[in-house]
Amino acid sequence: MAQFFKAKPNKSKQLSSKLSLEITQLDHLGAGMAQYQGKVVFVAGGLPDEKVTVQLTEQKKNYAKAKLIKIDQASAQRREPNCPHYVECGGCDLQHLDVAAQRDHKQNALIDLMSKLGRDLVADEIVAPAITGEAWHYRRRARLATVFDKNTNHLQLGFRQTASSKIVSITQCNVLAKPLSDLITPFAANLNQLKSKSNLGHLELSQAENGLFAVLRVTKILPASDIRWLTEFAATHDICLLLQDNDNQLTQLHPQLLTEAGKQKVTLPFYSLAAENHPQQTVRCEFTPSNFVQVNGPINHDMVTQAVSWLDPQADERVLDLFCGVGNFSLPLASSAAKVIGVEGVPDMVQQAKNNAALNQLDNLSFHHADLSADLTHEKWLGKIDKLLLDPARAGAFESLQWLKKMRPKKVVYVSCNPASLARDSKVLIDQGYQLSKIGMVDMFPQTHHIEAMALFELNVS
């Protein structure tokens, strides 16, 4: 008899019957945690002290995940989400928790992760006050996706849906700076008037000290009528509108500025940071659409100020800034008169950082391109330094810290957007003779589970 293959049902993905659980705490990703049949069950949307009805959606050997069906007994810290798109949009996943409770959770989650390295590692006296700011309308930058439906001839503008590639059409964003949020609806209507709307990519909105900026990705050259329409829209809303082509080249639509050579000059957005030891002076940091910058301006300002204060650079010292970006920390550090070296893995950002050094007339600051996860043996900038600043991506700085013996800085300030990788990398520092002197939470992303942190390590010379 012929036998045919029949796939076995995936038991780990099968839905359970409805269960009643009690949430006891949040994990560091903001999900509620409960116990069921000896397993930890993660319930997105659940809060501590809540009794909930759930349905298991995934079961593993040591844990399970569940879908929140109903809140039977709500926490006193539960709040009605402020955003009409909250249920669908995948952005702000902690709006249902009181802001003060959000910050307490993040600080506790950070300390808990770090304390796993050693019970006495995070004493109360080394925990710095959290850096906090406005809970709403704090984002100075956002990228909105577009999807064109040829059947309806309609262009959707919005954010990605939770755990999906689908787009949620939005009319507002309550964590985006108010002037940018107010642009979403008119921009969506305007783009749908274009003849070539099927050739549009994402839309990036930015608020800078020199105005509002919008960058529209285009996959083909737009017809003249579309250019006129967009130019009028930019003038009406007082936006600096840039088109970005497939080669990442920028064309500015409003206003038209020419260089002495007759070529178009693109206006770049910028923000200012306090100059070290010169409270009345600032350094100017320009960036382009492809550059990474911190989205929360006031928090970034306070974070940079704290990092420079903790490092305490002196005029005769050599300071290394790894993962330096466009100079967010390097520029203020160099204003202290110390010799500063910035290293970044993205070539375009290295060039922009060099431009920023020249713009601020800082000749004690140099920038270099390097893959910081690779072999750095032959890098000329690698050597003995006095102070080190690290601001890596979520993956952390584990590979870079393998060169710690060669650098041997007296102080290390580690700025982290992932406390799990910070905890892992802290072990490398501690094993190399450093002690954790200060640590604090930075609330860069209110209404979300994301935890930014800063830690100071000092070389133990005893």
C-alpha cells in the first residue's frame, strides 16, 4: 500500500482552552509573567497583580506564551491607552501601564539583570537617578511605511502592525513630536494625489532645530506635475522636503538653494549639545536621513551630559569613542580639549562625523572607519587610552572589549540600548579588573518596553 506523508500537528503552536492565571511580574521585555503547571507563561499586555483569562499560543519545555483574552481583575496601575491605533500598531507596547510604574519597572529590570552577575554588584549607592522627560510627543524622528494597492489605487501610510509586515494606516502618533504627528494625515492625502504614487517608498519625518524635514523615498523619477505638487505642499506646510532615490542621493524641493558652483545645496537637519566646560556654548551636530540619531532630543542631551560628566575628560587625556555615529558623544568630549578619537562602522556616518568636526572647528577630534566586530590588530588608532566610551547597537560591544588589555582605559562609560547585552559585556569588564561604579536607567522611549542604560566602570588599581 502506498504511504503518503502527513505532517504532524505542531503541538507547540496549538491553542489551549481558556485558562485563568494571575500575573506576578513583568519580564524585561514588558510581558506579564504567570505560572502554569510548573512553567512560566508570558502574557503580552498583562500587568502584575492582575487576574486574567488567557489562551496558550505556544508551549516549550520550560515556558509558554499566551494570548490575553480578558482582564478579570485589573491592576491599579493599568491605564487606558492614549492612542487610537494602540491595539494594531506594533510601536508603543506599554501604554496600558502608568508612566511612573513604567519607569520603576525599567529601573528594576535593569538592576535585576545586572545583579545576576553578582549579588553585591549593584549596591543602592551606585544607582544613579533615572534620566526621564516628557512621556508623550517626545520623538523627533520617525519612518512611516507606504503600501500601494493597485486594485483600489490607494496608498497606505503608517506603521507596521504588531508581529506582522502589514501596515496600519494611522492618522496621528502620540509619541511623535506634535508638529510631525500633525503632518501624517495631510501627507497621506497629498501622496495619494500623485500620478506616480506606486513608485513611492517610505516617508521619514524629522524635527530639528532648523525646522521640519521630510524625506520621501522614490523608486523612479517623478513626473514634473508630481514635483510641482510636492513643492507646493512643502511650501504650504513649511517643510524642507527631500527626495531620496535608489542611490540614496537627495534632491531638495523646498527651498531651492544653490552653491557657488551652481549645484543644489541640500539643507541638513541639526541639533545642538552643550560643550564640555563651556555651559554657554554648544556644538552643532548635523545628520542626513541615512544617519542614526537618538530620537528623543531632550533625553539625548541629558544622557550626553551625564556621560561626559562621568568620564570627566581632561585636556591631556586621550579618549576613544567607539560606535561614535555622527559624533553625538565625540563632539562634546572634544570640546573639553582632550584628544578624542571616534570610530564607526558605517562609512557615511564617519564622513558626516568628519564634517561635524570641521563645522565645529575641533582639530583635536579625528574619526575613523572600522568594523568593530572584526580583527582590530592593525588599526592605527588602537592603543593606550585614558578613557573609553561605548555606544553600541543592541548586539553590544563584546568583540570590541576583547581589545581591552591593549587599550587599558582608567574609566569606561557604556551606553546601552539592550540591558541583556550590557550585562553580558559587563562580565568581560569585571573579569579584566574593572568595577561597576555607577549605573542608571535612561528613559529614551516612554510608552515602550525598551530600556536604555548607562554604566560607569573604573579600573581597580588596588
